[in-house]
Amino acid sequence: MGHEAERNHIIRAVSDMTRWGTLDPAGGSVSVRAGTGNIVSTTASSAFVRWDITARNLMVYGPEGAIVERATDLAPPDAPLHLAIYREFPGCNAIVHSHAPYSLAFASLGLGVPSCTNKLDTMGEVPCFSSDDPSVKEDVLAGRVTIDVAECMGSRPDVIAGYVLTVNPQMLEHFGPRAAELDRHGLGFVVYRHGVFVFARHLDEAVENLTRIEVSARTALFQATLHGGISGIKPDAVHHPGATWSDGAYSGSSR
Ligand SMILES: [Zn+2]
């Protein structure tokens, strides 16, 4: 078993996030890029065993998705996103994804996470990207569109199509111009009705930055409570996947 340091680092991060309530058994993924260029990752079943995993339960795949070190299971369905981020952002060496509850409240309304704390101010905008469009899956199932499934993945082509054809292009369009920010902090986003993703220089930063997003989301919800519930969030900002707070959709003193 190679990549022992990276494996142990991931296990520690998973343990911490589970303890803090930012990683739950409904899903999520953690990966790091080793000095070899290979990617050490949790697997599709990591969440379903309630994150009760050891270093041996992690897998390693190459930059193009070939299996390097096997585990009992294959890479999670969001591996196409991890591969794209590592390919396009040489400064990124760690990715954390979870269905953390407070940021998911915003993602479920198609909203990015507003910055309500000084800690999140330094990370810049946390946008919301739309997720897979049913027509994309239909095109794949009907054979009108072909999706290559890398060796490291066990998911069906129609399952990963949402990442390859919908999330990845939005991620690259938004964060491509912001790549230099990785020298200073991680970059985060939420996916509509799904969860939060952070990519950063190293795993500790990614975990810490995901916590910043979650704490700001929690604070925004508490602010909305103080403002009188949903009236604390402008009604025209909801139900618009892709809307961002930087469009002026939200103001902490909007009432
Ligand atoms: Zn997920």
C-alpha cells in the first residue's frame, strides 16, 4: 500500500469533519493529489459505511482516471469533477465535498452562500452551479451523447453525465479566471440541491475553508431568523438556480 501519508491525512480529515457534523453518511468525498501526481481518494462506499474507514479503504487513481492502487470499491460519482479540477488547476492539491446542512439550505434554493463573516470574506464569492439537467441523462441513455467512464469509476455514464456536461463547464467558466486566488485561499461552490465543494492547495486548507462556508451559511440563516424568517431573504432571490449573492440578491439589512 503506497501513499501512506496522504491516506492517513484523509482519514484524519474525515474523522474531524464527521466529529464536527460537516460530513454525513448521505454522501461526500475527499481527495488529495500526491507529489507523484496520483490522486488518493475516498470511494463510493465511504459514506455508506458512515465514514468508518481506514487508510486501506482509500483508492489511488492517476490524473486520467486509471486505477493505480485498488480498494474494495471504486471512486465516488463526483470523481469527474475532481479529475477536472486537478487537471485545470495545478495549484490545487485537495478537494473536499460534503452535504453539510447549512450550505445545503442555500444550495437547495439555487443560491450561493453569502458572506456573513470575516472568515468567508477572504474566500470571495461562493457561487451555486446548476446540477444535471434531466435532458442530459436522457441523451446519454438514448445513446445520443457518449460519456467516457474512467477506469477508477464504477458509476454509470448517465450518473456522471451531470458532472461532465453540466457542473464541470460552469466550474471552469467561473473559477478559471480566479485560479490565482488559490495562492492565497481555497475556492468553494455549492451545487443546486446537492452540497458544497472546496478545492485548495492542501487538505487542511480545504477542510478549514469548507468550515468557513458552512459557518457563514449558518450565520446567514440565523440572520434571516432575526430578520423574521424568509422575509430576511429577498423573495425574488429564491428558486433561481445559478443566482449569486453578488448580484445584489442579498443584503443583511434588506428589511
Ligand atoms: Zn454529493
